[in-house]
Amino acid sequence: MSSVIPEPYDAQGNYTPAPGTEYPFSISDIAYATAKLLGTDWIAESGAWGISGRLAGPYIGDFEFVIDHETDLCIEFQRHEADGWPKSPDLPNGAKAYDDGVYLELAGAADGLDSLAERSEAAIRAITGTAMEPVPDDTERTIEGLPTS
């Protein structure tokens, strides 16, 4: 009797998903999606292997999206006096300050790309002291050209 082993498990029962199938997006995708939400003055680029993403806007300071050793989604940045950012920003719910920047509390891939980008946008707007752009109540915010959850 032969037994069929379901994918993505190998003959020894180890979980071995096909490349690119375990997570629907990378950390750099969050940076790209956040740049789109922040507007045309913002650009993003992928770090090595897509495991980080850098976001730059109309400031000297930029932002780096990384996962820390506790698996938190972190947005690291350095303040520059010339940027005029608030010294004590009023961070949105779920964004917590730490020595190198902010992290999004309890964030995970299951939250979806749109949600993580929106949370990141809100944190960056608080850090930089820029207001959210109003979106009409009947308009859904979407991120065109990027994979969404």
C-alpha cells in the first residue's frame, strides 16, 4: 500500500512549501504600498532579498521597514533637525515607539498588505507631523499594481 504525502510536506513529513508560496507578500512590498498611500513625493525600494524596504520622501530622514528579533514589523528612522518633525509625535493606536523607531504591535502577514500599509502610513504621518489625506466615505483605498490580501 502506497501512501500519498500531501504537499507542501516532503517524504519525511517536513513542511517544505514551494518558493514564494508561504507568504503572499514581502516586507519590501509593505514599503512600496505605503509609498503609494503617502503620495507622489514618496518612493520605496527593496532591500536585499525583499526582507527589508526603504521609504524616502520630501525629508532628509528616511524610513526602513524591517522585522526585528521578536518578529515585530518595525519602521526605523533617524530624526534630522531640518525635517521639523514633532519631537513627541502622537502615534496611532497599535504603533509603539522604541529606540530605533516604531513597531506595529501585533502586526502579521495575516493582517494583509493593505492593512499593514495603512497602519504604516498612519505611523509615518504621525512621525513626520503630516495630516492624513481625506478619502470620501464611499471610496475604498486600494493600492494599484501591488499584490493585495
